[in-house]
Amino acid sequence: MDDGLFCSCVILRLYCLISRDICNRAVLVANLAPVTALVEARGLVKVYAPKDRKSEPFTAVDGIDFTLHRGEVFGFLGPNGAGKSSTMRMLSCVSPVTGGTISILGMDAATDGRAIRSRLGVVAQDDALDNELTVRENLLIYGLYFGLSKAVASERASELLQFAQLEERAADRVSALSGGMRRRLSIARSLLNRPDVLLLDEPTTGLDPQARHILWDKLYQLKQQGVTLVLTTHYMDEAEQLCDRLVVMHKGKIVAEGSPRQLIEAYASREVLELRFAVTAEAAPADKIREADLCHRLEVLPGRLVCSTDDGERTLAGAHRLGIRPDSAIVRRSSLEDVFLSLTGRSLVD
Amino acid sequence: MTLAIDNGDPANALPRRIGWVGARRALSYHLFRYRRTWRGTVVISIVNPLLFLLAIGLGLGRVVGNHAPTLHGTSYLAFFAPGMLAAAAMQNGIIESAFPVSRATAPGGSYAVAKTTPLDPTDIMIGHLLFMALRIAMSATAFVAIMVALGATRSLSVLLTIPAATLTGLAFAAPTAAWAARAANPEAVGKLFKWVVMPLYLFSGTFFPVRQLPPVLRDLAYATPLWHGVQLCRSLSMGTATLGAALGHAAYLAGLFVVGIVLARHAYRRRLYV
């Protein structure tokens, strides 16, 4: 071997020994360079072991693929039990995959969980805040997990309290906060390590409408700063507001993928006519509408009929001519809810 | 203001094998919390054992006198105090592990947050046990200081009762943490006190030498970890310790501690990485 090369190798090795941090970071950057996708999941499967002898193993996620790009907001839409939270747990590297692979930031979730987690922010469904500590202390104590110095943690805590609009509550105990404030604090905490990717599991579930809108604003602000957001939701308005791209999950599988607009165009008609009846009414109007071929698709739900159509008013007039007298009728634009309905034959929120 | 990505960030500087770094970070979490909440812990871990020491040692001690044949001429206080030290260490070990671990593993508990950081379940477990060790040692130190002040010790080797009592506490804390990480049920913790802590307290030689028990109960007492803790602390406090016996007791307790750690490691991983 060339002497010069040998020497520089030795020096490099020595340097690595002295400063493992820098070396590891160099390796990380090298790993990242050829990868364009931030997260890549292939054939992902999660099977939970049976809880006791009587029960069966439960397949929560059944072979899904998805790719996430830097800077986008990506959503998992689906009802409870669709496998969204299981997928999120696997993405946070706290739930070993049963099958398939996940690569995050160019690293393998199965072996590099620690290094991946140091660059993730995770907001769980229950905020898991420490009620005995103050708002500010909840941020500072989290910094310890990342080895942040007091000065750095303190500076970031101040920034994040401002971002979460909690500066005035900084010295209050967490137990005194409203649900919306708790969620904002929980998001602020997850940003303390300046993550590359922020994972949010049902970020607005259980919040009142005003608190939801404040939270959407905050998440939008993060998106504009280039943070990659991954969220699960069973609210279609949330998915439409926030997501650049989303997948619809049903029974552990991905049943559709695209931007909200693309999904609506592909799986729903332009307009929807909803006819509401007393829950006890019989199915006769549904049959009449079908026979008259008034709409592209008709879904029969408890107490209402959902007709996909190009012109809601004309369909309604047609129904009136058939002698159908609903309690109320609404014509609206198609939403993701209709996409979900046409894909799975059931409503998102039962 | 940038809240976004920063790859030159200190939070991201993490070698792949971090060894004790993770456990130290987990420990620093508990220390931070303790600085805010320590007042509530003083009564149960220090004041209660002290009241016991005063009431039994000085009160009952006067009744027993110095001439009870089994005490070989020592005062009852000198006999009882190191026993109480070991029993209090056991109790502190269980109090510091059962409730906090059960709370931390429950939904919304602190482990749920810690596991999404660079820490792994073993770091979280070791960090918490280090904190428990510190708490047990703190209480034991306070207790030994009072023993010395009351003249209840007979040898300088009483200083070694602090690590001995800490080891006794940890021999209970580690298996209890393993159990609590699985059970996570406040009622089960109550049962532990009723069925394990109380009988051990009474029959492991804290209040009287187990030699005077009927043979079956006596052999049972010899097998309990608390008896080994009591014997170790007592012999160190009275200056009657022999190297062989002391090492034997310590080995028993250390063995239990190690078994506890192995079980806890498994339990934490199973519970946190669903």
C-alpha cells in the first residue's frame, strides 16, 4: 500500500478514536447522500402475539409499502383499528416489525433504532406529560434524554414555549392546562431535539374545534419551516387541511394513495347528495333510487342514503319525482369521507 | 427562529454504542424530578423508620433490658437498630421500585416518553435502578447517623452498613421493578406489601434472633433475603463480622440483585417494545 495513503488512514483512524461523534456523523451523512426518500417501508407487517391461549394472533398491519419525502406532510387516514397506530409505533422504532423493512434517514429501523430515534419527534395520543412539574420543566427534563446542556435546553424551551403560545403558563403546573394546551406542550416537547421527522398520532382527537384550529395553524407553521410531518387521523377535514399526500388504511392494508384532491377525483363523484330519514324507516327509498338509476353509487347507512352524483340538485329533484320524502337533504362537494366510503363500504367514524 | 431540522445539533450527536450514556441520561431525569419532589419522600423513607427505632429500641429495649440471654450482654437497641436498618432498606427498595415503575409503565407514564428518545429499555431500567440505589443509600446514611448518635453501634465497621443496606434494598428493588413492569396494577402492589414485606419484616430477625424460632420457621427465615441483609448489617454494626460470613451474605444479596436485573431487562423490553 502507498505510504501516504497508509499514513492518512492511520491519522483518520486516530482522529476517529479521538472524536467518535464527528466520525459517526460523517458516516451518517455518507449514508444519507444517495437516499432521496426520508422513509421507505416495504412489505411492512405487524402481528401481535395472542394475549392468552384462547385468542388468536392479531395481524394489525398486513404488508404495506410507502415512501416519504423530505418536507412533505404525509397522512394515514382510516378508522380505529385500521393499523395506523401500529404503523406509527414501528416508524418510531419502538415496535419491532414482524415482516418487511423500514429505512428511515438511510438507516435500518431494525438495527439503528437508537440513532433514528435521536432524530425523530414523537407525539403520542396520550400526552404523557409530568403533572407534578411545571410547563417549562416538562421541556427541560426532556432535554436530558438527548444530552442537551442546560443552556441549550433552556434556550430551546423558551423558543418552543413561544411557538406553542404557552409563555404565560411557563411556571404553571401541567395539571392546570386545558386539553389543547397540553397537546401543544406535547408537540413543543417533541421538537426539543430539532427532529428531521415529526410523528403525530391523532394529534387533534379529543380537542374542541377552536383548539383543533390553533393546532392546525401550528402544524402548518412547522410544515412551512420544512419539518417533515407524518400524522394519523380519522378526520377527513384534518387530512384535507394538512396532508400533501396520504394513504387510506383499512384492516391493515393500504387501499388508496394520493393527494386529497387526487383521491377525491379518483374515488368519488363531483357532488354528493345525502338524504336523511328516521332510523326506523325501511329500505324502500334506496331500492327506488337504484331502479331509477339516479346516481353513480349509493351507500345505505343507518338513517341516511349517500348518493354520488355529478349534479346533486338534479338527483334530488329526481328523488322527489319518485315520491321520496326525506326528513332532510344536503347537497355538498365530495370529501375524503366519501372516498373512504366507496373504498370500504363503511363510514370513518362509526 | 428555527424549530426545524439541524443535523449539526448536539441532540443528534450519538455514537451507535453509547454504553452507560443512556443510563446516565435516564438517571439525570430522575434526579431532576427528585429535586422538585423530594419533600414528599422524607417522611416515609426516613422519619418512619426513625420512629420505629426510637419506639422499639428505646421503649421496648427498656423492657427487655441488657440481660436477655440471647442478646449476649448487648443492649436491645444495639441489637435491633442494624436489623431495622436492613428492614427499612428493604422497604425503601420496594417503595422506590413498585409504585414508580408501575406508574411509569402505565399508559401516559414517563417510560412511554423515554422510549421514543435515543434511550432503549435497558437504559431506562438501569437509570431508574441507579436512582433507586441512590435513594436507598441516602435513607440508610441518615439512619446510620442517628444510630451512631444514639450510641447504638459498637464498631467503626458500622460505616460498611451503608453499602450493605443499599445492597439489601437493591436485592429487593430489582426483582420488584421486573415484576412491576409487567403487572402495572396498583392493587397488586398493595398485595406485595401485605404478603411479602410484612412477614419478612416480622420473621427475618429484625426484632429477635431467628435462632429462637421453631426449626421449620427458622430454616425458612435463613432462606429469606432479608435475614441475610439483617445479619450482614448487624455483624458490621456490632463488630462481629467475619470475612467469610459477610461475603456469603453479600453474595446471596448480589445474586438476587443480578437475577432481578436479568428479569427486569426482559420485562422492560417486552413491555415497552410492543
